Amino acid sequence: MKFAYKFSNLLGTVYRKGDLIFTPDGNSVISTVGNRITIFDLKNHKSNTLPVESRFNYNALDLSPNGCTLIAINEEGEAHMISLISQTIIHKYRFKRKVRVVKFSPDGKHFAVCKESNVFVFKAPGPFSGDYNSFIMERVFHGAYDETTCLDWSFDSKILAVGSKDMATKLYPLEKWANFRICSLGSHTDRIVSCFFEEGTYDITTISRNGQTCLWECSINPKDLVPLDKIPPKKKQKTDDDEGEDDIDTTKSLERTEEEVTNALKELEVSDESNNETNKLFYKRLARHYLGDEPRKDDKNAVLTSAAYHRKSKILVTGFSSGAFFIHELPDMNLIHSLSISEQKISSISINATGDWIALGCSGLGQLLVWEWQSETYVMKQQGHSNNMSSVAYSPDGQLLATGGMDGKVKLWNVYSGFCFVTFNEHTNAVSAITFSQSRKFVVSASLDGTIRAYDVIRYRNFKTFTSPRPVQFSCVAIDTSGEFVAAGGHDVFEIYLWSVKTGRLLEILAGHEGPVSSVSFTQIPTSSVLASVSWDKTLRVWDAIEKGSAHETIELTADGMCVEFKPDGLEVAVATLDGSISVFNVKTAEQVISIDGRNDLGSGLSDTDLVTAKQSLKAKSFNSLCYSADGECILAGGQSKNVCIYNVKEGLLLKKFEITQNRSLDAVDDFINRRKVTEFGNVALIEEREEREGGNVAIKLPGVKKGDMASRVFKPEVRVFSLRFSPTGQQWVAATTEGLMIYSLCTGLVFDPWNLQFGITPASVRDAINKGDHTNALMMSMKLNEANLIQEVIENIPVKDVELTISNLSEQYVERILLIIASALDNSRHLEYYLLWAQNLLTVHGPRIKPQKNLPALLALEKSLIRKNEQISKICDFNKYTLQYVITLGEIASKKTIISTEDEEMNIEDESDDEFVNNYDSDT
């Protein structure tokens, strides 16, 4: 088994906080998801999270006009310049303070950053600027009296407008101009939220938090700006020289008439007025509008939180704290559309290049919407769980993911696209466990509301609800391999309940545990109904649920049981206990096979408010989720820390450890408290607790609240791994964490990993074998080198007529690897029919010798690729079919119009001929 797993995508979190921006083509929207960045491709319906990670959450983003460079700044003021071509960080810069806004100039040569009351202008690296160094500071402006909140560039990148909390908007010239210095615009009674320049002019619109919108007109045109260096300096007056001869102006010596003198004085006055007034830049307020009056009819405390403006179409979009947004047309401020999307504030708004799509982000709900305002339809509507995910499950073919959250919702996700396509909200309390049936037709969830619900994946409905005779908070659920029985364990009632899926009737109540049942699991052997359960009573119990009912075998554990998982062959069962160890037992003999002490691998993960040492904190750590790999050789474990561990079951050794996050915006990421946070009075994080309360310094709890922020003024969620699952194909594994649903995929091209390599096997020898026509030998040698590009080259050079002969000459040990290669090629290659021929011949020739249990991951990977290709081709065919129907209908309508027009022309001609005949007859008579 290979372990070159790398982070590939983040699901379940679509927006946290900060800016939303569209790419220059307008087809993708870029969103901040904690300390990572996700790009949502709206045209191809796919999401991709960049392999870039920050130490804190990102809060400011902007993309260069060419779409190649992304600047992202986190909460602590650390800026990352990211190349979207290589998807890597190319430079870092520390501002050492929180940054509100960052924005590129329209020409792409500069970018401006708002920090505190200052504005910093940097040169942007690029091929046209001739400067490849990053963050070269060019100008600094100190005009604001309070913290800056927004900025905007003029269309020609010559003027910068900056709004601040001092209720004023300052305009700064990037270069020195003779007729323009720093200009300040007031007229507002609250902090400035946004300011926008118009297209082609220096007219500007300013918007404050109370909804006041001011439209300002500039006194000059952009071409009237005069550079300071083009004005000649004033000549110095000559000193009087008494000894020299006096210069006499002969023109002035002549006597002028009174009329000539008055004309000369008028010319001087006109020239002075033109120099002093027409060429000097100043602003005049044209209008003031109050946009906050309408949303305050429903919520008197509503304030404007975000705004966006499209210069070409003059469309203004404003979002309010009540969850409503309004679309106006400037300059008349005509209301085009209004909509309320939630009850939480709209944190960020962005408009794409064409002005058709509007992206809106709500940080309180973690919601991201893309709205097409002309057709009034959603282009994308995604929302993660409003609270932590508690469980996750893969579908048997590895294409779908099901998640259950503390918010009581069940969501289904497409692994390939990364989008949620259905949400079930029938549960009224937190979902504690979730699992797929082996047939992939339905998913079952357990909840603390006392119900087990089965959802139809095809029709998207809750078709069965299982309940117990008395109210029970269910903590775990499992389905047998046949999909006929569902078992669930209780948290407050220490029993296991068994139902029939077809009839919905309760078949058996398995009693025997003396503590909350924390986990149940069915064996994966199709002909067996063995059920394993662990509890806080320090026991593992193995039941034959169908045949023997309550008869069971009890195995004593060293500590409270947290999780139980069957090996894919059904012969062994692994149990995670509260003392941080993993124990593996033989199901038939009940003997312990091996024990793994994993507490030290978890890491201490000290919280900022912990009053104990790292050593004492480590004693409370344990694994709460286990999952076997597809081949059963390794086990994946995660729990109360940021680390996910992969162990070899046979040897009991740690093979690899993954750190799921480096986000210091979460708690318990570091193993030690930073000395900078420790003062002579103790930890800085504990300063909030100033007075001694009854019962000690504990967080104040709201009535009925057991989880979350506990009404604390400052809340940092602790990093945790709630659930883990290996993909049935063995190519991925997923973790439900505090950050979201993190997917790690196997990257085969990262390292050279040969297989049974022999002396003399090189790429050159493989190509020689291809040229000689020895296709079977060339294929086997390329597979021993295990280079993906070389294997693909060999396969595609084999003629179609020789495919069946080449496959029949392969030995059995190559079949599984070839199936995986074909499955991968079906996703990426355009030679669809050719690879389908390979898959058909492989299954035809070697099908009887393929072992289902051993080769199951390869078969599932092939099935996944075929289903995905079928869906893609079906969509294309449907699109073409409906397009052809549309074209044919248009042709029929056009032909009918032509027939009607020709008939009308013939009628007109007949009428004209009749009129001519009558006229001729009259003239003859």
C-alpha cells in the first residue's frame, strides 16, 4: 500500500469570512474558507481548494487583472502572493497589523493595502512592469484620522479613493499633479463602507454604514490633469542694477488709447480665471440617497454591511445586516430588484466582469450564493453545516459522501465536483452517526432526537423512520451488508436496537451493556450477521444478532470503548479505547492479536486557556474514529487532536502521520503555550475572567447550552477530527474536522516507486520493446518502473487488433494494477473507446480469476470512472438533443412565416391585377 496522500480538496465549507472575488473571465468565484482558498468553477460545476495554507484565517483577497497573481492576507497581517498557474506561494510579507482591504490597480502595475489609518501602495510584479520583485513600496498616504475601511482605483489607475471610520473619503494622486492634491469628501454621518469610481471619469460614489449614498461630480476631465514636472518654474525677479543702463520697452513706451487698455485688462482677467478655476480639480455633490430606509422597515437596527458596483452597467448592489440585498441603477438610484436570502448579515458582495452574476457571502451561516439578477435565478447556492460535522460516510462506489452535523442536517456531496446536491433537515437534534447501504440506494442516520432515518439517494426523500419503544438518544448506527437490517446503540439507554429496513419493525433489543453504547459495526462478510459493539463500560461485545438474538461474547477492554471497526475480511475487529490505544481482536477466538499505543502520536494540543501542562493534557487524548484500508493491511485513526495516523495492523507500527491544519485561529493547534502570551499575572487568554464567581472561573453558560461558545466574549473552536473514512477505491480518505471535510488523495507521481524492478529495465529498453512489437513485455517492464506517463505511452501504442492477445499474455499479478491504470485513464484521456476496449478484454479474459475481496478497490475505481463518464456523455447528448429540437422548431416556424408571406404576396398581386383589369375596363367603356 502507498502512503503518498496529499491534501486535494476541502468540502463542507464554502465561505467563512473576508472577500469574494470573480476571476477576469467571470466564470469562477474565489472564496476564503478559513486558512485556505477555494475556487468555484461555475461553468464546469466544480470546486478546487488551493494547496496553500496559512497560519491564520484569510480575511482580504484580490486578484490581478490578468488572473495570474492572487494576494491573500490573513488576520495577523501576513500577506501571501500566490501564483494561480503553479498554485504556490511565491512571496510573503508581514504587515504586523490587521489589514482591511487589498486591491490591484486596473492596469495591474500597483496594488494598495489599507492598514490602520494608512494606505500603502506597492509595485506589482509582472512581465510588463519590468520588475519581478514582490512588495516594493512606492507610496504611503497618512491622511485618514481613523481606521481605513475601503478603497477603490480610478479607471486609469491615477487616483486612489480611501474611505475610513472618520466618515470621510480621501482621494490621493498616485503621481504628482499640478492641479490636484489630496482631496477630502464628507457629507456622511457614519463610517464609510464602500466607495466607487465611475468608468471614464473621476466621478465617485460613497456609501456609509447607515445607508447614505452620495454622488460626487468631478470638475475636470481625466485628460485635463497636468503633471507637475511639465509646468515651467516661476522666473526669479531680476535685482535692480543702478549702474547698468535701463531697458526700455518700446511697445510700452507708446501711448495707448483707453479702449486698448480696457481690452488688455479683460484678457488678463479671463486668463487668470481659466488658470485658477477650470484646471483645478474639485468635487461637487450631485445627490444624496438614503438606502437604509427600506430595510429598516422590517428591522430598525439594520445597517449596510457590504456593497459592490459594476462600472459599465452602473449597477449598485448593497447588502444589509438583516440578510437583504438591493440592486439599484445609478445615477437615478432606480430600484431594480430586492431579495432577502437569510437573517444573517451579508459579509461580502462581488459582481463578475459582465455584470450578470452577483456573489454574496454570509459568514454567520457559511453560505455562498451566486445570483443571476436578470433571470432571477441561482447560479450556485451552497451552504455548509452551521456547526461541526459529527460523522461522514463514503458510498460503496466512492462517488458520494454523506455527512451529518451538529445542526441536525444530513448532506450529500459529490466527490468529483465538491458540491452539495441535497440536504435533509428532518432531524430535530444533532446527527451522531451516518452510514451508506452497500447497494448505494439509501443512507441511514442516527440522531439525538431519538430517531433513525433512512433517506433515498435517488428520489431524495426520507422513506423510513425507525423509533424505539421508549425515547432514546442514539449515538451510533450500522447497516449489514445485505442492507436488510439496521442496528443502533443508545447513549442514555444502554441497549442496542435492531430493525428491519423493509418492514420498519423493531426486531430485537440487545441488552447487556452497562454504559452508553459508543459504536456498533456489522461484519462485511455477506453471509454473516455478526455485530460488534463497544461501550463506556470497558467491554467489547460480539453478537450474532439474527440467529442467536441477545446471546453474545464479552471481551474486557483496558478502558472505555470509543470506536469499533471490522476488518474487510471479517476475521478481526479493531477497538479504540479512552486510554489512547488501539486493540485488535480475533472474532472467532476472542484473542487479542495486537495492541497499538497511539497516545504519544496524537500530540498534546494545549488550549490557550488550559491550566494544566502538556504532559497532563496528553493523558486525556484518545482516538474516537477508526477505519481499515481497502486491503485491510492498515488502519486510519484520528481523534482529539490535529493529527491523523496510519498504522500497520500486522506490525503495530506508525507508518505516517498527517497534520490536518496549521490554523492558529483555532485552539489547541500548538503543543505548548507561547511565552509571549504568558505575563507575570498568568496567561493572557484568561484575562477575560476578571472576577471570582461561585463555583470557580468557569465560562458563563446560556440556559440549555452544552456546546459551542458558552456565551464567551472570545471564542476559538478547538481543532478536532470527528470522523474518518477510507474510500472503497483506496485512492482517497476523508476526515470530518473542525475545518470542514478534508479529502486526501493518493498522488502516485510524487516519488519514484518501482515495483519488482529488475536490472536492465529502463525507459529506453521499454521503448525499444515497443518498436520491436513486443507489446506484452513492454507493458510489464513499464509497470515495473511504475511511471504513469510511460505506462500510458505503452498502452496507447498497442494496436487495437493486438489488445486481446496482449491482455491474455499478462500474468495475474498485473491485472489489478492494469485495472487501476485503465480507471485513471478513463477520467483523463480522450481515447474513450480504446480504453473501454481494454476494460472489456481485461474483465473477459481475467474475470474468472479476479478475487472480489482482493481486487475490490480496483473494480470500484473502474466502476466509478465508467459511471462518471456515462453521466458526462449523457449530459452532452441531452444538450445536443434539445439544441437540435430547438433548431428544428425554429426552422419550422421560419418556414411557416415564409409560406404565409408568399401567400400574402400572391394575394396582393392578384388584387393588383384585378384593380388593373377594372381600371382598363372603365377606361374602355
